[in-house]
Amino acid sequence: MNSKMLKSIIAGFALSIASFAQAGVIYDADISTGVLFGSGNENGFFVVNKAWKNNQNNIELGLRAKVPYEGSFNSNGAGTYEMSTGLHPKFGAPGAAWNFEFAINLNYDGSNTDRVFDDFLIELSVDLDPRKNKRDWLTFDPVTKFTDNYIGGDNSIAQNSMNIGWLMQDFDPNIEGTYGFKLEVKDKLTEEVLASTRMKVKTVPEPSTLAIFALGILGLASRKFKTNK
């Protein structure tokens, strides 16, 4: 293979990667409207898709996970958020230590002012079992399921911050694993997917106070050993 052909292949590969990136999601991104629910919630760290089919559908979707009241996102920059197992101290049972947040905008560039949620199928799918090789998907319309959503844009914008523990009666916040989330907007007649984004939330246990204390003792012992040596 000569150098000219190799350069052509590399250029073609780079172009295909760039095209894929433009047509896909953007990680750790802002949503165009800003965060509208509640107060003091900063923008950013969403898995955003506003380029589905070159954005010909003019829909922007966003998903992210967050530690409530702290504003910690713990994103890996590729659509996965690492959160602690256990209960959130302000929520208690059955609230997890983290929330998932969604944002839907049916009129991203302002050119489709007549769009409303009733014209589309809105589906949020949540895998309620994070254990490996286990799947328990719950699919629902987040716009109608949650009564405290922020609704704006003449019924074309919806946002909220919710807790996965509020979706099931027997939620166990101490299970380690990976939860899956998928948000889609579909054509109401054909069910064609018009926009889609997804994320994962990996739950890991926080180091216990005893474990932290033990690590501290080991560190002091190691320093003393080195000094004596």
C-alpha cells in the first residue's frame, strides 16, 4: 500500500468519524434553554442529542445524573455517571443518593412554533435492575407521568429532576451495578424515532468511615516505618 492510498484511507476515516460525531450525541453539554426547573440548578453535563438525522426534526433531548443539593455530576465524559449507592440523606427511603434529569425541546431552533407534546410519542425508558445480565425496563411518558414538570414554550419544552427510587415500590438503593436510561421522541402515527439520547448511571459503594480510618492508620504506619528505616 503506497503512502498516497494510506493518506486517502486515513482522511476518509477521519471524515466518517467527524460525520458520526456531528450526527450523534454531545457529552457533558449544555441544553439550549438552560435549566428551567427549580432554582440554582446549573446548566451542563447533559448527554445532548440535537443533531438526530442532521437535526432535520428540530428536536433537542438531554439526560444527566446529579447528586441533589450538591450539584455533583461525576461524569466520565462519555455518557456514564458514577454515583454512590445508598439513600440520599434528605430524601430517605426509597430515594437513591442521586437523581436523573431530563430535558425535551420540540422546537430547538424556534421555527416550529405550532408543536406541542400531544402531537408526539414521548418515551423515557429506565432499566430498574442494575445487576449484570439483568434487565427490567420501564417505559413511560415523562411529560404526563410527573405532575411537577417544568412545562414551557407553549407546551413544547419539558424538564425535571427525578429519583429512580420513586419509580418502584421495592427499590434497593444499595445494589451495585449500572442503570440504563433512554429518552426518545417518536412520530405519533408511524412510531418512527425522531430523536433519541441515552445515558448510564454506575452505582458504587462509598468508602465506609471505618475503611477510611483504617487507610489513615496504614498510611501513618507506613510513614513511621520509612522514618525508622
